[in-house]
Amino acid sequence: MRSYPRNSPYAAARIVALTLIADGRMKDIELTALEHMDAYGRLGLEPMALRGVLHELCADMLSVAASANQDDCRITPENVRTLLAEVDDPALRRLVFELCAGVARADRMMHEGELAILLEAINRWGIDRDDTPRHTAGARHAASRTARCNRAARAAI
């Protein structure tokens, strides 16, 4: 995958873009949620620039899949860690987490891929409930609840 300058609007936007496609499709309601959160302005990008970042992300993922002889694109933990590593500014991390949580909640369903990105951000970035706006704290609770359910399901098998 291509890299962007550390803490750049493009590096931050790519994490948001990954969340947009994490459930396998991008929905209009998720784009509307980004508009309502003024994601473009807060990231310092024009709306078309985010679409460009999304296009480049998809092209990179297709390239990785082709080089690995895979028929489909997969978001791997390694992909997520690589993208998260390009943002180390605490304020930008909080903003990106807030935007990703907003995208994940937009359709009122927390999909596994979205949850994986949010959990990795929480773990890698040390996101704390006190660091995030009140309306994104629910993502941590949902992530914690889902992780407990997954552990219980694995233990039952």
C-alpha cells in the first residue's frame, strides 16, 4: 500500500475510508453521516479529495490481492495497523476515531469489519472513553460487548 505523510489529512482520511468499505459496501447514509460531522472540513479536505483517497485505497487493496493471487480484497489486521501507524497526533487520532465511529453507527449496525477497525484504534492508540466525545463512547461499549460474545462463543465450541 502507498503511504501518506504522517498525520496528513490524507493519512487520516484513508482510515475513515477503510471504515467506509469495511462492511463490503459503502452506503449513502455513511457519506451523509460524514457530511453531518463536517468530516471534510475537520480533516482539511475537499469532499472530492476524500473520494480520491477512497479510490486509491481500493486500488491499493486490489493490487495487494492480485499480488497474493487472491480473488477478493480483504482488510487484514496488518492493513489496519499499517494505516493507524501513519497517525500519531493525539488530537488527530481522536478526530479519526470519532469519524470512524460515526460511519460505523450510521446504518445502526456495527459490522464486524467496522468493529475490528475501531477495536484496533482503541488498542493501538490508547483511545479512552474520556478522550472521545460522548456520542462515540458507545462504540467502545459495543466493541467490548462483541468481544465478550465472541470469546464466549469460542469457549462453547
